[in-house]
Amino acid sequence: MPYGSVHALYEACARQTPSAPAVVCGGERLTYGQLDRRANQLAHRLREARLPAGGLVAVCLEPGIDALAAMLGVLKAGGAYVPLGPGVPEQQLRRVLADAEPFAVVTTEALRVTVSDGGRRQVVAVDRAADASAGRPGEPLDVEASDLACVLYTAGTTGPAKGVLVEHGVLLSAFEGSQVVHRSTSDDRQLLVAPVESAAFTAGWLRTLGAGGTLVLPAPDGVTQDAPATAKAFPSATAGAPASAGAAEPAAVLRALILAENVTVLDCDTATARGLHRYVRRGGLDLGAVRLVSATGDVWYLDEQQALRRTLGPWVRVLNVYGPAEAAGCATFFELPDRPTTLDHPERVSLIGESFPGLDVQVLDAGGRSVPQGSVGEIALGGPGAARGYRSAVRQSGADGWLRTGDLGRMRDDGRLEHLGRKGAHLDAETVLRGHPSVEECAVAEIETAPGRATLAAYVVLADGARSDPAGIRTYASGRLPSARAPRTVVPLVSLPRTRAGRIDRRSLPLPVRPSGAGAGPGGKGGSGYGSDDAAGCAPVAVGVVAAVLAAVFTGFLWPHSTDLAGVPQPEALLFLGLYVCEWLSFGLGVAFLFWGRDVMARQERSRRLTVAAHLSAVWLLAAWWPQDNFYRLARKTDWPRQAALVYGFNITLMIAAAVLLAFLAARPRERT
């Protein structure tokens, strides 16, 4: 490779064309020389803080000029950056920081307390005058680059996120491979829609800036300079929520930005590509000067890729890129050929084609052996384009040198690789459901209906104008799938929950209360996911109230005179009556929680046994007060056998129940592949 490091590649472009536009974000525009100077200033700031050679520096900023300058500055200072999204949940952010153990964090003042680990971790706030790099030297440091360039954390959609160790050589290999695939030039203006923590963001900015092009980033707020008023900050189309009333549709904002900035290459997640296609197709619109659309992040089906190509025209290249963190965002790709691809059921196939130059891809079985063509196995990566490994392990695959991605694939007879989703997913059911004319998108997940009992639920987003028919969709799937693989419940949703990177967030799929419900309105504008009938949510309340009333009625029959307040003066009598009412209500709540609380506990993702024990403990803590207090009120103080039985029957068991709940809260969520 002509360059020994990523920042050396960028510096060469900055020397050749210092006044060329490097990055555009909202109203801010920097040339290659200006961005290089800003990165050098941050590098000096980090060296002043005594950043060790190869030390990790977390970059916790939204995609923008500050984030780019920070990443380049860390590399120029001899460190390795760890990109983190400031918009991720605080618990997840703290968990990743604890695993990465960075020397410092480059972020904003608002996140100082969150990321500083009680002041034990250095924080450089880009929006704080004392930490600002302005005024420091703008010349590059004479520092030898470390082998490690960055640590990219996996999405963590099905288990804890893992830190992938990516070296400079891997990023440079990904850049050279993308030059062959994407054919980026200095004339390109690439719009990158990706969260800063994703592998797609690192691959995208390197692909553009390494080729001398202009990187266009959606503004986090404000309006794009010289753009129409509709070209505001692009709200991620992956959030899974519909636009609020009066707000511009995300796809409309994105298209306005594409036209305003004369974008030639769009690099985005599959959900964004899907939403943009839906918008331009409805309006009969185009994308201006765009010559290439590259979608990555999640399963993208062949029929979707073909439909986008038909809408945009044959002169627009459309790529489906498989880009896990283990390959720095550049593993395999499939480009629609000029001749139409004829396959049976394109709505069931996601082709990711062939590997990027410099990367070896295999489909392996559990024993690490290559599976025959047409057989399903796990996609594994190797070669100079594959990462070193993980922070927690050298190689997940052991001595064979292959990095397991956790994704399933199949090598077809035509030599193309097919993406079959994550291990443990139910892609076979999802692909069948996509064949239903009313289904636009779907996800299938296993839900636990009772301790030790599970069933499959299908979450569907309906096509425009389609009427919700959960029973019909369920029948359609049952007639095309084995009984054990067919969803028993169909839940219409307005949109599927997604991560910041555009992947379906299966952990956030709502738990339905009942198998299916009555219809939602046309277009799927109904149902919260807990059943399409809002009355279903009243069932726990109704059961709890009935149980409380029955407790009040049967108290006098089970424990005569236990609640007799004759002879008790006021206001004490009223206070005791309040106690009895609280006991009845607590018992009713315990009964309701017995039937409906299991799902709430299961969401915490502890082990199955601990979840069952904690569920029953919570029920006991709520329901036990009614019988316990009534027994105690009728027991004589000198009736020692009965007193001992009550102590061990109630007091001790309540203590045990509380201890079980503490253990449940303290336990770590179970890991899932």
C-alpha cells in the first residue's frame, strides 16, 4: 500500500488540493486544508494530555465536522478512536465505555458527567473554550502511527455489543476495495447517512475523503446553507416512528438535501433507502445528479433493490453492501447487472454477491468447515481486509483464523452469496410473509407466553392502502410454512423499531397481549403492538379490581371478625380501614401481575429460571399481605406453634422473595447470539 496509515492518505489529499471542499454539514463547510489543520490542533491537545502510543480515545459526537476532525486528530496523535453515538441510551453508552476503557473522550460539555466515569476519565469538550483546540499548532505531529486505527462496536441487536479491533491496514484495504466497487473520484459529492458509531460511517468518510471528494453530512440541526427551507436536518428514517404532525417527511428532507448539495453518491442504511424509494415513487420524482446508491446495514431484498433501480433509471448504480464491523464496513456487495436478474421469489432473496477485493469470505458450519454450495452456514471473514479480532477475545473462531460474523449465509449455485439474517432469526418466516400483498415490511420473533412456553409472533407494516387482516396474514403464512415455523400471532405496526444504524431492533419489538386483534385502519395506522384492540389493555386492570373486591368480600368469611373495627375510636378506625383497603388492592395487583407481569419481567432478559423466580416473588410480595395480616390479627400472642408457622410461612418467604428480586435486578442480561 502506498500509504502506511489512514491519516497519511488524507494528508496526501490535503497537500494536493488544500482548497478543495472536504466536508459540508449544514451551514459549515471546510476545505481539506482547514479540516487537516483542525485535526492537527486536536492531535496537539491530546498529546499535551499525554495520550500514550496506541491509546484509545472515544469520540462521542453526532456525525459532523467535529466528529471527523476528532477521528483524524486521534489518529494523528498516534492513538485509535472509538466512535460512540451520543444519542444511544445512557446505560449502553456507559457499558461500551467500561469495556473500551479509553484514555480520554472527545465529546460535548453536556455529556461530560456521563462519560467521565466520576472524573477518572479525561474529557475533551469540543464546545468548551478551555478544551478548544483553536490556538494550538496546526502542523502535523511527528508521531508514529499505531497499528490499531479504531475499535468499532457491533450493533448489539441480538446480544451485547463487541469491540472489533480494526487496524490501519484493514481500513486501507477497505478503501482500496471500495475504489474498485464504488469507483469514487474527486468529483463526487457523497451524502453519508449513518450514525457515527457504525462501521458504515467510518467506511463512508474514508471512501470519500481518501479519493479527494466532498463529504456531505446531514446537519444535526439548522438548515443546509443555500438550500430551500425544507432541507432541514435529516431526521433518521431508522427511528421507527412516524413524523409528527406538521413535520417534513424524512425522505422529503433527504431528497431536498440531495438536490441542494448536488449529491452524486448516496450512502445510507437499507431503511433509509426504502423510505426514500417510497417517497420518490409516489411523487414521480428523481434524485438529481445521483449516480450511485449504496445501501447497507440490514437485509435488503432483491425485489426492493430492483424496484429502486427501475424508479431511478438504468443510469443509476444500486449496490447492496454487506458491511459488518469485522470488515470495517466493506465485506461483500451485489450490484444489479444491466440485464434484469431473473429469480423465483425475489421478495425472499437478499443477494450480497461477492467479496470486496482484499477480503476472503467463507460460509462455515459449527465446526469451522466450509459448507457445500446451497447449504446454510455462518458467514466468516478472513484475509488482509478482516479485523484483528475482538477486545474480549483474539478470535472468536479459535485457531482457524476466521472471524465469525453471527450472520447466516448461503453460497448459491451461481457463486453469489445470499444473506439469511442473524443467527437465531426467523428469516424463513419473514420472507414468506413479505410475499403477502398487504405486507410491506415484517419481523418475526419468539415470545414467551408462559414459563417454559413460547410462540412466534409476526410484526407487520402494511403496504399503502392495505387493510389490516391479521387472521388472513396468519393463514397465508401457515399454508406456506411448517407448523413449527409459522407465526401464531400477527401484530400490525405503523413501523418497525430500528437501531440508529437502521437494523431492526428485535429487543424493542412490543410484546402482544393476545394472539391477534381486530383490524387497524388502511395503511396500518393502528395497533401499538400489544394487540390492535385497545380494550385488551384494560384486562389486567379489570382482573386486579375484581380480585381486590373478592378479597374484601371473602375476608369476613375466611377470617371472621378479623377486620371488625367496633370499639376502635376515630381516627384510628379510619386508619385501620385504609390498611385493609391497601391489602385488598395489593392482593388484586398481585393477581393481575401473576397473569400479565411475566412479559414485563422477560423484557429484562435475565435467565429463564431467574425470571420465573423473580416473577413469582413479585407476585408473592404483593399478594401475601392480605392473608398474612388477617392470620396475624386472629392469632393469640402466646400461641407459639401458630406464631412460628406464620413467621416461616410469611415473614421468611417474603424476605426470600425480596432477595430473589434483588438478585434479578443485579444480574446481567443474558447474552444471545
